Amino acid sequence: MALKGNLKTMAIADILQWLSLGNKTGTLTIINQNVIKKIYFRDGKIISASSNDKREYLGAYLINNGLIDEETLKKSLETHKKRKEILGRYLVKEGLIDEETMIDILKTKVEETIYNLFLWDNGEFQFYDNELPEKTIFPITIGIDWIIMEGIRRVDEFNEIKSIFTNTNIVFQQDPSIVQDTDQKTPLHEQVLSMINSENSIDDILENIVASDYEIMTILYRYYDKKYLKIIGEKIVIDEPEDSDLSAINELMEKGLEAHRAGNLDEAIDYFKQILKINPTNSNAQLLITTVEKEQSKSLSASIVSMDDVPYLKKDLHDLMSRNFSAEEGFILSYVNGKYSIRDIRVLSALKEETIVSFIKNMMKENIIALKNK
């Protein structure tokens, strides 16, 4: 049974429980507007999670917990990309963070990524059986029961906080004696306190600090409850005209997600590509295209060929030289020799699976390529 739907009709706790009880292995993808999260399972246990929300990047957790400074992180990000190494492994390898600490922070990062899902009231989800990332940093295993209990507790706590802080335009004033309160103070606490100046609203703090709303709000509530902060009013917000490009991107994003929900994958990809024409560096559109293309590829592969099938030419390659093949198509053809499987070609060419499968399908229709078992 495929697991697919919306968080409005199936809560994240129920999804996690279903995957745990079924001892599932694979990837749970959840999309809410521009945010994409993935939770990876092996035999019903959580082994990792990823998110395109910058507040949930590894670097943010390292800085907020005082394990690395911004300058060191910046240099590490530049170097690890050049070396094509995973950031966590690079930091351990260079002796910037010990392995045990890295494993602890990765576990915290995974847990926080999932806990924040409990605060979502909307989002499309789908589980991909037996799909796991090719690389993991360090082995982590997290049981479902504790995640669910803590997630539900946080929802209750967050609702209580919102009943006190009734809107995010609230402005605080800081009591000077707050400097004496040093218990549990982290760099994240310091960042939050540095922005309390009788002018910044909660919204300003949330927008300028790279941490989850839950983390920031609980810090504010802690100091408010201890009487170190007091509410002095609300910030007046003047609506500004919406940027035309942003408006167009938001409209295309909504249409793309709507097409995706309806199963119109080609149409969805087209909308996301239109976003890239407006803003070529839009990471959300890029990630959505990758996600939808993977779905498209999975469907295409299942209905036509096996990745372990070996393609071979039914015509001499020289007879095909007059054809106007693209560089990618020519590259694929160079590996169609009866030796390499489709999976091998994907690895050797580094091309997308759907690109290879689609081309082979078209060549099969023209009786140029045939398949045999490996």
C-alpha cells in the first residue's frame, strides 16, 4: 500500500507510527509551500532527515550550540564543497569537532527537523519504498515513540506560548538583571537577547535569527516568565506593495504544487521551470523539480524497463551518425553496447535516470535499441 496524502487528513504522528509498525525502509517526503523535508527510515527506525529550510541546516545547529563560529563555518563550507566531502565528515576529519559530538548534534538536528513537522497543519506527503540516500554522515538510529511523545508535548507548549504572545508584533523591554541569569545560556540565547531593544518585534527576531520559531519563542517565553522581559506594546506594521516578481513566483509555485497534487507531473515541472526563468537561483524550484522528476522517473522505470536491463543496439552505430542526437543522447548511446545495464549507464554518465530511460524508450519504439537481462 502506497502512503500518500496531506497532513490535514493524516497527522505526522500517525504517519510515523504507520511506518514504524510496518518496519518500513525508505524516504518520507513532506512539502509545505517552499519547504521540503525528508525523513529516512530503515526497518521502521529513523536513520536521518534533511530539510531545505536554512534554519535546519547543520551549520545553524553548530553555531547556535556554540560548537563553531561563523568564520570557521564559512571557510569549512567553501573547502568541503571543493573537496566534494560531506560537511560533517570534513569537520571531524579536520579536528574541528570530535566524532562523538558530531553524532550528538546530528541526532539533535534530525529530531528538531521532525519535531517542527508537528507544528505544521498542512503539507503534502509521500513515502518512497526502499529509497535511501547514497551517503550518510554517521550512523544514527532514532525510535519513533519518543519522537511522537516529544512532538505532541511541543505542540501543547507552543499553543500555550501563543496564548500569552497573542501575535508576533509584540515588542519587549529587557530587565538589566537578565545578565545575571546564565543557566542554560547558549549562543542562540545571546542572539535572541541582543535583539530585544524596545523596538524589535517578535517578527523581527524570527526573521533575523537562523533558528526555528519554536526555539526562539520558547527562549522569549522563558525570560518573560522569569520577569526578565516585559511586553511594552506592539509594532505598527505598514503593508508595502508586493514585488511583482515575488507575486509571480508565488503564483507559479502554487500552480505547480496544485498540478503535483493532481498527479500532472509534466505540468508541475513546467511551472517550476518558469520560476527559474524569473529567478534562476531559486533553490525551492530547483528542489521541487528534482523531487517531481524522481517521481516521474520512478513511474516511468516501473512501467517500461528494469534498471538492471542491459540495452544493446539493433542497428550499427555508424548508421545512426546522420541522426541529430543531442550531446546527452550521444553520450548515452556510447554506453549502449550490450555490456552495461541502465543502472550502470546512469552511474557512468551522471545523467538523470528519467533522461536515460526516456531516451531508451524512444529508441525502442524506433526499433533501434532492445533490452536483455543482465
